[in-house]
Amino acid sequence: MSEQQRTNTSIQDQGGSPANMPGFGGPRGPMANLGKPKVRAKDLGGTIRKLWRYLAVHKWMLILVLFMVVVNVAMGLLGPYVLGLAVDNLVYEEGDGLMRLIICLGGIYAGLSLSAFLQNYWMIGISQKTVYTMRKDLFRRLHLLPIDYFVKRRHGELMSRITNDIDNVSQTLNSSFIQIFSSVLTFAGMLVLMAALSPLLTLVTLLIVPLMLLGMRWITSRTGRLFKEQQRHLGELNGYVEETVSGQRIVKLFSQEKRVIEEFMEKNRRLRDASYWAQVYSGFIPKLMNVLNNASFAIIAAIGGWLTLRGVISVGTILVFAEYARQFTRPLNDLANQFNTLLSAVAGAERVFEVMEEEPEFEDHEDHEDPREKVHPQTAQLQTVRGEIRFENVSFSYDGDEGEKLDTLQGIDLHVKPGETMALVGPTGAGKTTITSLLARFYDPQQGRILIDGLDITTIARNELRRLMGFVLQDTFLFTGTIRENIRYGRLDASDEEVERAAKLANAHSFIIQLPQGYDTVLTQDAADISQGQRQLLAIARAILADPAILILDEATSSIDTITEIKIQEALYRLMQGRTSIVVAHRLNTIQNADQIVVLHQGRIIERGTHQSLLAKKGYYHDLYQSQFTSEAM
Ligand SMILES: Nc1ncnc2c1ncn2[C@@H]1O[C@H](COP(=O)(O)OP(=O)(O)OP(=O)(O)O)[C@@H](O)[C@H]1O
């Protein structure tokens, strides 16, 4: 249960039964939206139009739902009216024809229940189908977006669009749509019927509305602030818990448990105080409304009784009024609540549409629903790729435009022959990883060209291009699933034997079979139960299985024990055989056999050659090698 829900429930709990608390007994009291940050759509009309496009697919069902709402409201209004007639019948006609009225009443309440059931049943169908399609479209678009989109956004925020925002839309469609329509109809219908029965009593009933609004304003002006305070403290507390739980290892390593508990206690205390006053004030609301409602009831009874005695209205009319007055404020409250919920759902929908309208990275997307399905003319030539790589005067900047100063990479010329290994070295931030990102077309350079087997890579569809490459990165990402499934990620149609053969070549087989479930061991997403080195071995097995023409290795910086390191080196050596490889190297002892070593510094190539030639040159590489060699020897 969310804090907001808890808050609502507690208001309700203190208010007594719905019967003695008109308008405030429902699960969403007038305070339901208090404390909720006011999220509003930037383009309300536009977003509603887009949402309508999804809903319009089910327009016949919607018309049916609306019809059921009309039936439901009509039955709801007719019920008390016929009850009044029945009472009058008893009082003035001594029960003559009462049976007919009772049967009629039974029919009305049966119709009321049936229409309520059908309107909800059909509306839930519409909303679930709508959000299903939205979720599908959103997820699909998300996977067509460029990597930059993900780099620049927090993952949690993106996740919340797929989960919370869509959920919000779903909840609102489930309930608000019907509620709003029903509330407007009920309110208008009640007003008309009441005015027709007795204009004087209608005026008396209406008196309660301004009083109620004033009372609510008085309280909400106080509680609004308090609930916000409560939400803020709750947010802080949650954030703190999340941080300390995920950072448990560090907390323990630095013996910070005591301090962490003390800080938590302080935040917990602040939350308790804020919640206390928020709840105390909000507890007044149902009480106040009870008083107002009882007062209005008493006035109606008094004036109604007086009018009856004078023969102006019948006993049944008082009964109808009492019932309508009891329900009178409900549609108003419902409308106020639903309106807020609706606005926040539209804001959620807007965030969803924002993602859907992002430009996908596939240039040929206009004429294809999923551009990945389009076969690029150059693809045929890539079937037998040799793996020759050329960078011709490539300059690039992450946020630069053509013509501006491009400084992440400046005038890079590279040539790697098929089957050769090129190592990229240089200090942190020199641009090594950026070179591999350009090769995979995560970004396109603003100047210069990159060619594979003489083909400009901008003429190759990105997915085709990436299919030529295998990546073994510093941070091996493992998905939730078995080890077998994780290795098979390299080539989905590989048989179990092929998976095992790849694991053997990657030196991963021996550690896998020592696990109790072997290849069927289920890894969690962070795979905390296997070591960094073992993760790398799995990544190598994945790459061996994929059998790419070009290999990109981003060496792990973290130190791995010597035995695992030897295993990794051996596996990598096997993997690199016969493939063009680009190695982003951090430790120079692993790249001494590379066919060429390129030294980068601040986005420029400052030296290149073989290990021996660079050492002989006694330049930057020589110094780097010496310093690493000395520090490793120490
Ligand atoms: N997505 C990005 N957006 C903006 N700037 C970036 C991005 N990625 C890297 N950079 C910047 O580009 C420069 C080159 O980064 P790059 O990751 O290529 O360096 P590197 O040589 O691989 O470094 P390291 O050895 O630390 O991995 C750095 O200044 C870095 O801050």
C-alpha cells in the first residue's frame, strides 16, 4: 500500500460509515489528492488527442459503456423517487398498488447492479487493451532509440515511464472515465428532480455546498502543506534506505553502520512528526462534513415536516429529498477527485508519448513500422566480410555540430587489415572507447568516414553492422536467466553442444560445471554470486558463439587474480584468432603482441607502431610502459 493510499484509508477510517458521511465515504475522499505533487501536462489538449487515438479503436465499446452509465445514473435517481412514491402510497392510499411499486423498485435495483457491472466490465476491457497497445508501442520505440538517449537519462526515470506512468493511465481509464461522466449526469439529474419536487427544499440542500467548500478550503490549506511535508520526508527516507541497502558492502567496509542507523532514526523521526500532524488535521474533514451533513439533514427534516403539515409536500417527498441530500455532495467530490487524477494521468501519458515521439536511430524509419525489418541494399555485400577497418580523418564531439570545434576525437586515421589486432592505449578520457562507439555507430562522426571492407558504414543498416561485431566489454552485462541462456545471447539458435563448446574455448566450462546447477544455474541481473573474472569468461563465451568478423575488447580495469587472468588471456587469444580485433587496453603487458598499437592523447593520435618500435622511440608509450612496469614490479 502506498503512503498516499494509507493516508486516504486513515481519513476514511476516522470518518465512520459511508451512510453517515455523504460524499466522503468512498475510497477517494476529498483529500485523496492532497500532498500529491501537482503534475500537469504541458500540452493537455494535444495529449488528450493522442490518448483518444488509442481509445478510438474501441469507440463502439465506449459508446456501449456510456449508454450503460446513462442507464445506471437513471436507475440510481429513480430508486429513491419510486421509494418516495411507495411511502406516499402507504401513507395516503393505504397500500393500494404497493405491490406494483415494490416490484418496480426491485427491477430498478437489479438494473442498477447490472448496469454497474457491465459498465465496469466493458471499461476495464477497453482500458486494458489500450494500455497493452501503449506499453507495446513504448517498449518498441525505446529499443529503436539511440544509445545517447539512455546515456543522458536516469534509468529509474525511464523505468517509471514504462511502469508507473502507464499504470496511472490504466487506473484512470478503469475508473475515472466512467466516474466523471456518471458524476456530471447524477448531479444534473438530481438537481432537476429536486427542483421539480420542491424548489424550497432544493435551495436548503444547496445551502450546504458553499459551507462545505469553505470548510474544505480551511482544512486543505493546512493539510495540503502538511501532506507535502510528509511526502518529502517519506521520499528522503525511502531514498536513504535504498542507498544504504544497495551500498551495504561499502557501509560495512567503512564500519558506518552506527552512523547510518542514527541518520535513519533522525529521518524517521521527522517523518513521524510530519505524518502525525497531517493525519490529525485530515481527521477533521470527515467530522466537519458529518456535522454539516447532519445539520442539513435536520434542516430538511424540519422544513420538510413543516411543509408536510401544511399540506405543501408529501411524506414521500421528504424521504426522496433526504436520500438525494445524502448523496448530493458525492458527485461533486467525485468530480473534484477524478479531475485531479485525470490530470495527473494525462501528465503521465504525456511522458509516455514523449518517448514515443523521440527520433529513432534508424534513418529509414519513416516508411517502416520497425526499421530493423528493412533489408539494406549493402547487406548482401556483408555476408562474406573480411573485417578491414579504416578511419579516414575522423573528428567527433559528443555534443558538437559540424563546423564547430570537435575535440573528443580529432583527425583520426586508422587502418586495420583483416585479422589484425590493433590496441588503443592512452590516459583516461583520451577517446579510446569513443572510437569503438563510432565503429558500432552508436554515434556518427561529424567529420571524416569510417569504412569496413571499403564500405562507408553510414550506408550499412546499424543492426547489420553490429551483427558483424562482437563486444567483450569491461562491464559484462548478464541478464536474469541461466548461464546457458546468457551465453546463448551471442547466437540465439545455438544448440546446447555449441554453447558448451564455446564455454570450453572461453575457459568458462570448468567453473560452470562446479556450480551446483551447472549450465542451468540461474543468474540474477547483477550476478553478484559469480566473480568479475568469471563474468568476463562468460562474455568471451558469448562472443565465441556469435563468431563475429570484428572483435572489440574493452579490457577490464579491475584487477583479477592471476589464475583467472591467465585463463582470460588464453580465451581471448583463441577468440581473436582470425578476426580483426580492436583492444582498448589499460594494462600494457597484455597487448605486446598486437600488430599495431595506437597511442591516443586528448582525442589525437600521438604515436603508433608495434610494442618494440614504440619502446625504441622512447616517447609517451615508453614512459607509460615503464611506469606500469615499475609499479607492477613493486
Ligand atoms: N556519452 C558521452 N557524452 C558526452 N561526453 C562523453 C560521453 N562519453 C564519453 N565522453 C567524454 O569523451 C571523452 C572521451 O571519452 P572515452 O570514454 O572515449 O575515453 P577513454 O579513453 O575510453 O577513457 P577510459 O580509459 O577512462 O575508459 C571524455 O572526455 C569523456 O568525458
